Amino acid sequence: MDRIRIRGGAPLHGTIPIGGAKNAALPLMAAALLTAAPLRIANVPDLADIGTMVELLRSLGVAADIGPATGAAAGRVVTLDGGRVSDTTADYELVRKMRASVLVLGPLVARFGEARVSLPGGCAIGTRPVDLHLAGLRRLGAEIEIVDGYVLARAPTGLTGATVVFPQVSVGATENLMMAAALAAGETVLENAALEPEIVDLARCLATMGAEIDGAGTARIRIRGRQKLAGGEHRVIPDRIEAATYVMAGAITGGAIRLPGADPALMEAVGDVMARTGTEVAADADAVTVRRDGPLTAVNVATAPYPGFPTDAQAQLMAVAAIAAGTSVLTETIFENRFMHVPELARMGADISVRGNHATVRGVAALRGAPVMATDLRASVSLVLAGLVAEGETTVNRVYHLDRGYAGLVEKLAACGAEIERIRG
């Protein structure tokens, strides 16, 4: 099994290009099931989760052509043709690998009147039930039952628009219902919808395909259904979590990094928090730059749905807080099991105590290199960040998690002066 070896202590200096957002690309790819015409998606990151979605769509009969990597950020053009979908079953062996696989449920039942989708898997950071997805589809007229670990959804006469009020904000449920409503008869209104940029990106793509959607990026989204959608072309937005991760890499090492392709408008909360740590985050015409010259300062932060501080950047911030002067309190409000990186950071000398959903981080003078074990995607990269600044050598095991969300991580960090390598086998 692959592992990453890091010898810490080198400030990072250089340029790291930011690729397309995984969390935007996955629902965009699922949207190809809504139409019999080709959908061409550019700036798709070269990640394991993207490969899993391609494999899943192909298993349903979607023709998928993946172009070569283009540009410094290695974005790809993926062309998906759903004109010959032959199956409406999303098998457990594929769905268990990635939670976002459940996003095929809405498009399948909307276009074909039926879907059989395994209950999903993914990172072990919380239960993340699909109840909101299923309740929303029921509001649109789908008959739903769970049989042998599969969601069976039927709408033999099609879906019908309705008002869906989410009892809590859910990005995935908002995306699934947006796609389903695009082919539902009449008007659908989604109340308490997610505000994330990935929602707006999906709405733009659906509009390109002929859908009529208003309010994406607000808590109230209105969709007027069409009998059918066309194909189209769309470019994935930059990955705000990848950009946030490299901002924190510059902060924790005391370096200076330029991030071309990053969109500062998508990461204002991260920029505000990092400024409080003593890190300068600035934007120019086509990049975000990060620099830290002075000491790191402790911060108190609570994760929140967009536009708040993202849960997907909490583990990385904890690595930064581990060497900041003073005591930080990080509160996790999104997922109930997202402190699994704490014991591994403690192995490196971090002083962290957890009570409920609060982690108290007392900054230490230095971290020490150690063998550590990755537990999920963002926990994995937090250990890499800690290793970049730790004294001695750090070995991060089970790094296959990183392949789900970071393309070329080792190469990008090494190009900026990190002493880091991936050891195969």
C-alpha cells in the first residue's frame, strides 16, 4: 500500500495551479443522465472519485470519453453521452466507494421513471443519511422503498413539481432535487436549499442544457420542469477546498505561494480566518497568493454551511492551529465524526483535547515526525501539512484517501521546495 514520506522544515515557495472542483464535477457528470444528447464538461480534475463516477455512468450505459490532461492544473475534458442508457441500477460495488454516487438517483427516476440505487458509502466521517434526498423525491411524486440495501424509486407517469422544504441544509439533496425537478412537470420550489458555489455551478450547467432555474445560490430555488433537456458544454469551477489546503500549506510552513486558477470569491471565509492567524491571503487578476512572515496566532472557528468556514477545511486548519501561539477552539457543526485526525496529530506532538463537537488545540513549539495513519480524505491532507513543518520524518499511510480529492499533491508540494515523496507498494 502506498505511503507518503515527508521530511519537514522547508518553507514553501512557488506556484501551485488549482484545478476544477471535485464536488462540482460529480453532480455535473450525473446530470448527463438527464439528456440523450452529449454533455461536454471541461476542467474536470484527474481524481479517483471522478474515475468512480465514470465507471458508474458507464455501467448504466452512458458513453464516456475522457480527454487528455490539459493545462498546468491537469484538467480534463469529459464527454458523456446518455443516449443509450440501458440500465437503471447503480450497483453496490460501485456506489459503496463514493457517497456522491447517490446523485444518479434523481436523474434516473426523472428521465426513466425508475431507479435502483445502492445506499452509498464514502468517507467514514458521519452517517450522512440520504433521508432528505428520498423525502424530496417523494414530494415530487416518486414511490420510494428500501429493499436489500437498495433505494427503489418509481415514477411511471413522471415526476410532478412541488414545494420541498428541507428540514436542514444538504448540498447533495439540493443537487439531486434540482436535477430531478428539471424534468418534472410544472414548477418545483426548494426551500432552505444549500448556498454552495457547487450548487450555482450545477444550475448554470442545467440552464445550458435548457432547464429554467432561478435563485441558485440563495435558500429558495425555483425550477420549471421541461419535457426533455439538450446537451451542452460547461467548465467546472475552481476547487475552493484544494485552494484552501494550499493556503494553509503556505501558512504552516511560513512560505509564499501563488495559486493560479483559485477564485478568491469562493473562499472568503477561509481568507478571513487565515488573516486572523497572521497569514496574508491576497488576490490578483488570476490568482490567490498566500504569505506568512510572522508567528501564527490561535483562532476560534466553527464550521458552517457556505458561506461559512467549510467543514472540508477543518482538519487542515487544525494542523495550522497545532503550532500557533495560544489556544484555538475548533467547533465542528456539520459532521459528528470529523475529528478522527486528532489522535494522529497527537502522535506528532500536537496538544488537542476533544469534548463533543469542540476541539481545543493548544499550540506547541514544534511538531515531531512520526508514522501516522490517514482515516479520510481531509484528515489525510492535514497529516501531510503537519509533516511539512514537523521536525524529522513523517510517514503517512493509507494515502489512497488523498487520491480521491488531490491531483498531483506530492508533485505540487515538491515543486515548491517540500522534501516529500510517494513510496509505492
